[in-house]
Amino acid sequence: MMLQEQIKKDLAAAMKAKDEEKKSILRVIMGEFGRQANKSLPDTEVVGIIKKLIKSEKEVLAQSGKAETNRFIEVAEAYLPKMADENDIKSWIAANVDFAQFKNKMQAMKPIMAHFGAAADGNLVKQILQQM
């Protein structure tokens, strides 16, 4: 099942359960999908939109000086793919990246990010490469 369809089903379930907070959160996400040129979005675009919404929510929380997370972030993050942790990234780099092919370590970012895609945080990959 595509991620966009799953969010629609979860919205219907939240309406039936009378979970007003989750319903409004999912409506914000669905509204963002409606602003896109295509009405049926691939999962990669859906993940990108959700990440953008989470980032803007975190910025608002940081500016207001409130907690680092809230229900909006928790609900939205539930739809993101499991992120690769530092150990996963390091072990993949050790097994698959030959640094002799690159002029500097940072040039290895491209094949690493191509492999992990949205499942890896680019800043974490950069930090790992700097430590090597």
C-alpha cells in the first residue's frame, strides 16, 4: 500500500475514533499533498513533504522555546521510513566504499546517499565521514 493511501485510511480511522488532534494533523499533511501538481504521489515525495512539515514544526517550537517535540511531530514521524543509525552507515561504508577512488572523503557522500536514500540523514553521513 502506498504511503499516501495509508494516511487517508488513518485519517478515516481517526475520524471514526473521534481523535480530533490526530485528525487535524493528518488533514494538514493531506492538505500539503493537495498543493502538489500530481494528486497521486510516490512514496519518496510523500516522505519529502512529511520531512518538510516536521522541520518547519521543529523550527516553530525552537523559536517559541517550547519542548523539542509535540504530537504533530510524533504522528508525522510515524509515516517516515526507519532511519539508518550510525552503526548501519559505518558498516555499509566499510564494506562498500573504497576511498582510493575519491580525491577526498566527502566525495563518497554520493554513493552512500544513493544507497540509503531517505533512510539516512545527510548530516549524520557527513559527520561519520569527517570522523574517518
